[in-house]
Amino acid sequence: MNSPITRRKGLRDMAAENRKDVNHSLDDDDDKKNEEKVKNLSDEDSNDTDKGRRRHVPASPRARKRDIKHVSGLVPKVTNKGNAREPRQTSRPKRQSTKNTKKADNFLPHVCMFCILLALVVVSVLYMYKGTTAQSQPVVTMVTPNEKLELFLSKLNELKSRFPSQSDRFWSVIASAPMSHFKSAVAGDIPDRPVVVMLAGQPGTSVTTACIAGQLGQLYTTGLGGLGHRIEPVLVNGSDFANVNHDSTKRSIDSQFRYGFDRKSKAAIVHQFDKLPSCSALLFHSYCENDNAPYTDVAIILTLELDSHVYTIRKEVDRLVNEHLAKHWSSCPEFEERGKIEAMLSRVANNIALVAKEQSSEHC
């Protein structure tokens, strides 16, 4: 007969076997249920795939182990010796490189064309600028002093033919006034004084006097500057300052003279010199100075119209011109100083040419 201890041990063993059977049966049931779920879910996934959706179903531990073994049998092992499979290279980079090369080939002609057009534009602008600059600058033909004198005498003969009513005395004054400049140029010296000519017109000769003064300014410009010298003479009209005070008149004329002479103008013409405000005439004391004039390689042409007719005798002409100017300047307090008027006359009226009226004004 079995003892109680033996019976208890047998009961424990039976209970353990029963638990194992129950666990195995539970595992089998779980596997069957999971397989059914996987099957159902796979059917659902196939339906969901058409709609663009996918669901993840967790697998049981045993199923995961089987999947891992299955996958491990398919995937080759990777050793540590470096023979790992290299990723497959696609041809996309090559195609991209080819496209870039084609784009560069297509872009290069456009760049070349742009550079050519830009160069043409730059050359055109420089050419136009050079032409404009050349036109704005005075054109001076370099000639010798002797050639300047010959040119001056040739132009003087042309001027004589245009104004036949003028006396020989008139043309003698016009021709001899710049001779000291030509002699200085031949000797290589700088002139020590400007050329100053006073054109004194008979009554009613204002038009003729103004015309001769303009062409005489061109003549002196050519003689002193050269054939190609194209800087126009400085022009001042005394009647424009009839109602202007003395100081303003002097500043205005001084500014015009300096501007013109600094630009290499070779002549200045002052029409109706006797119409300037009396004290403003003192400006010409320095410009017509015999020794210290600010500009010496220029010609200053002054005009006036006498109140009465005069013969062509030189002394008579000089006397009437001096009296005419002294009467006008006497209203200026600065001329009251003794010898001031005589000093001015020696500067502005040392070459007086009497102008006769021309019958025709076709050259004016």
C-alpha cells in the first residue's frame, strides 16, 4: 500500500503534467487564433491596398521567430573582411552630367555674342566721346612766326578789298599795331604789351565801325593765334552798361576778359567804349598797360563815334578823340587827380584809326 507521501508526490506530478498539457493546448489555440487573424487581416489588407491604405498586425512570438529564421536563410551573411555588397549604382548622375554639359554648350554662344555686343557698344561710346571732345577743343595749326605774319598780311589785303572807303592812313594803323608782336615772336620773346587799337568813327558810321571791328577781331585772332585758331573774340557793348553802376560794370567786364583770355581767345572787342560808365573805364588802365598788363599776347579793339566830322589829319584826329573821352571821364571823381586822364589816354588811344562810312554793308 502506498504511503501518504507517495500519493502526494504522485498528485503533484499529475498536476504538473496537466498544466503542461493545458499550456500546450493554450499555445495551440493561440496559434490557431493568430493564424486566423493573420488570414483575415491579409484579406483586409488586400482590400485596403486598393484604397491606398495598409495596416500593421503584430505577430506572435513563435511567428516572429519563424519569420526571422526564414529571412535569415534568404539574406546572405556579411563578413567582416569587407566583401559587403555595394549598392547598385544608377545612371542618374551620368544623365544629369550630360544634361549640364548640354546646357553649358547651349549657353556658351550666348555669352560670346553678349561680349561682342558689349565690346561694340564700348568702342562706339569711346569714338563718339573722342569726336565730341575734339570738336569742343580749339583747333590750332602750328605755324612759324614768319608764316603767321604772311598769313596776317594776306588776310589784311582781303579785308581792304571789302572796305574800299577806308583811307591809307587807316590801314597803316591797322597793319602796324601788331608788328611788335610778330617781331617778338620771331625773336622767341613774349610780347611785353597787348595790341590796342581805337576805331574812331565819323558821325553816322556806327554800323560800319562795328562791322570793321568784328572782322578786325577775326584778323588779329588769325595773326596772333594761327590759321586754325577758332576761339571767338570777347564781345562787350558799352551801351549795355548805361544804367549799371561803375563797380558792377568793372566786375562784369573783368570776368568776361579773364574767361575769354584764359580760354586762349586772342582778341576782345569793346563796342561804344565811350558809353561805359565813366569810372569803369579805369579797368582798362591795367588791361592796356604798357609794362604790366595781365595778358600781353592779345588784341583789344575799342570803338567810339565822334560828335563832329574830322579830317583825316592824324593830329586833328588824336585831338578830337582825346577831348571826346576826357569830357566823358570828367564826371568820375577818380579822374580828377592830375595826370590821370592823360595816363589813360596814353594806354587806350595810342593807335587811333578814323573810320569812314562805307556805301555798301554787304560784308557786315
